[in-house]
Amino acid sequence: MRRKPRIPPSPLPQRDGVDPVRVRLPVEGAWGTVREHLVERLAAGAGVIDGMLDAGLIVGADGLPVASDAVYVPGMFVWFHRELPAEARVPFPLEIVYRDEHIVVADKPHFLATTPRGSHVAQTALARLRRKLGIPALGAAHRLDRLTAGLVLFTVRPEERGAYQSLFRDRLVRKEYEAVAPYRESLELPRTVRSRIEKERGVMAAREVPGEPNAVSRIELVEHRDGDRGAAGNGDGGRARYRLLPSTGQTHQLRVHMNALGVPILGDPLYPVVTGPVPAGDFRRPLQLLARVLEFTDPVTGREHSFVSGRTLQAWSAYDDWADR
């Protein structure tokens, strides 16, 4: 069995809480120089790569610039900082709920991505926390959708990250969500929804398909309101607050299941009709989904943790303000 190559530490520091890009040159390949491979592999274009090489912005494990004519070495690692995209600042606070020497639990606002991805890099919960706390090694143990608010667990020590990630993989974390959606008197709750959900790369919305269920959610009605402005167009009338208890973690699982029950979550740009993605900088009518509770036994310390978000869903507490945004 072939061993995974040892990854040397990055010779470049983080920038604005964002790690430099690391590229490992394939073991097999017909490239003559490092430049040839990077031009072919990266979407930046030959001119951009040549400019970075000439400026000494691409470095090897020793921290020294890679020459433009450097010979291709299979398995070699190189690093560079990406040009950060122009990002609209997410103008909502990221609250720290708990912190010790092993973990940080943050209460993420709507519209803030959890980790750098695509066009969301510096304006992410991870980058913000690294800058705020001065912990370059901070990492995410799991993720929330950018449009979903609530509790996210981060790890302080890289060598412990796997232990916390395994809690989510092995379904050892109790997660409770809250949602605001239309009220339907004919919908019998509580109930457990089981279905098979698939999400295709490049397709924004996930979908339910025939087959063995891979997504399980318990849906409970907490309370409902009738006859006010929030009733307009909402099924049988009114809106309701729901408690959602997923025991699996498929992409968009709760949003798909609520939509399948005929009560799509308010503010959802994908279900039942794809109107998104929500543009960066558009902070109107946030998705009314909140990761309210996170409970687990700490795999490192053995402590029993129970965290509760302090956020409220605006379509419940102040519907007119939410609807008029």
C-alpha cells in the first residue's frame, strides 16, 4: 500500500486569515518545467503565471521563489497566495459562544460562508475568526450553508481536527435547527421524513430520487400564527415555527424535506423554485433557517457540551421588517 506523501509546512504565512494555495505536482506527467504544469493546471492563464514566477510569488518548500525555467520534479510542492476577489463585506457580527484550548464555537450570521470557497474567501467565518482570535491553525469541523445562520464548531489544534470531524461523520452530534415556513393545518406533525437525496455538481438544487433513503429528518411544529400579513400565499394561511432534527447530513437536506412537505422555508432561493444564487451583497430576506442547538461529548476532554444560538429568525419576530427588506 502506497503511503501518502508527507506534506511539508507552508513556507508562506496566511494573508487576511486565508491560507496560501498549495499545489502538489503529479508523480506522473510529461511536463518539462513547473511553469508548464501550472499553466496547464490553473485557470489563471500563461500571462498571470509568468508574472507570478517573475515576481517570485510562487515558492517551494524552502520558501525560495521557483524559477520560471525550474525543472519539473514529480511530487514537488509549491505555494502561492491567490489574488483575493473583491468581496462585499457581510455586515453582521460573528459571535463567539465558547472557546477553550481545543475548540471554538461560533454563532454564524446569515450570508457568511463557513470556509473559503469560490468567490467567498476573506469574508468567511473561518477567516474572520483566525484574524480576530489570532489562531492561524483554526479549522472547521463541519460546515453550514452560507445562507443558514447558527452554530459552527471550529478546532484549534490541527492534530485534533480529525477527532471532532469524526463526531459529525459518525452522527454523534445532536443538531437541532429552527425554521420559519408556511403553516398548513392539514400537515400532520411531528413526523420523520426519510428519502434519498442527490446533489449533482454544477446544479444548484438537490433533488429527491428513488432508492434507499440516505436522508432522515424529524419535523416538529413549535407554534403557528394565523391571519396576519405573513399568511399571504402561505398554503392554508399563516406561518409557523418548526423544530428540525436531522440525523443525517445530506446537502440541503432540511430545505429539501420541508419543501417536499409543502412548507418550503421562507427566503429559500432554491426550493420550490430556483431563483438564486443570492448575489454577494444582497442581504435582503435571509433564509429563515437557524442551527439552534449543538450537543456532543468532547472526544478529547470527555466534557458534555450543549450550545444554543442566541439568534432569532426575523420572519417570526418581525415579519414586516423581513418582508420589506
